[in-house]
Amino acid sequence: MMYSSAEKVFIYNNDAENSVFFQQLQDLSSFDSFTTNNVYKLQQYTEALTPRVTIFNITDAASLADLKSSLNHHTPVSPLVVVAPESMRLEPNENVAHYIRAGDMAQLTDVVESYCLGNKKHDVMLLLSYSSTQSPLQKALSDEGYSIFLVHQAEAARQYLARNKPRIVCVEYAPRFIVARHMLFHPHIFYVDRAQDITEIKKFLL
């Protein structure tokens, strides 16, 4: 019986073959997780309790339809993480905070720990619209070896900043993020574009 939403992770997974993958996440003792293959049960639990993170595992057309149904019925309060194969092209949705490649446990764990445990000190928190390809800005930062917390949803970015301490925050200068920028609190916040030169950014990372 779950009495508190603190440090809860809700997982939708309708593929038994991926149970081992998600069991690795569930074995982390720092938070509790609830897994279901029933999207309606997931919605009921989410209405009763607000988890720190909700993970939606996409494997086929049926699970993709379940995701769309879930998003049509409610707007996630907690960060929504979509896990999907790299070969599956997904339409971006403004309610999804993270898109993670299936099997990438390192990134999934970093995201969940950031929201649940906090105290992460990434070099850059990057609030950027989702694209199936890596942006030049993200690639340039990665090539320089900087640690990046990439997020695509403003409220999720706010929740991340409430618990973590990145060195700088970069916000894409896009209509959907211009207003959101003012609810993010950090001493070093910059507007950027997807092809941003990182020369100026690097000055704050030395």
C-alpha cells in the first residue's frame, strides 16, 4: 500500500521481455516503484498519488496508442519519461519531459535519480524542444565532455532545478519556453538556439 507520493516512480510496461530492464531500476533502494501493463490502472494511481516520475515504455503500436490515450485524458503533473526503441519515430508531445532510447539504463537512472534524490551537479541543464536528432548545441557540449541534463518540458525543468544544482541553465529561445524561462530560478540562465556557439557558454563552465 502506497501512502505517500514522495520518491515514487510509476512505470507502464506492457512488454514482458523488458521486465528485466525495468527491474534494474526497481532494484535501486532509494525509491519505490509501481509497474503495470494497464494504462487505466496507471491513470487511477496517478490520480490518487502524484509520483516523482512516470515512465512510459513504448514497444509497439498498441503501447504507443496507450501513451496517446493517456496524454489525451490528462496532463502529467510529474515529469513524463518515454522510453522507446531508437528505430521508432515518435511525434513530439509538449507534455513529455524526456525521450530515452530503450536499453539506455544510464540515462534513465540519471533522470530518475535527479527527480527522486536530487543533489545532482550536471554542468548544463538544457531545456530544448524534442527532436529525433541531436542538436548542434547538444553535440558541441557533449563533444567538450560536459554533463548535460536534457529536458523538453518547462515544468519538469522547474522540478529538476528545485532539487539539483547544475552549473548553468540553457533555455531554447522558442515561443513555448519564453514565458517558462521566468519560472526557472538559477543564477546563470541563458537563452540559446539549437545551433548555438558554445564559446560564451564555456566561459561559465571553466
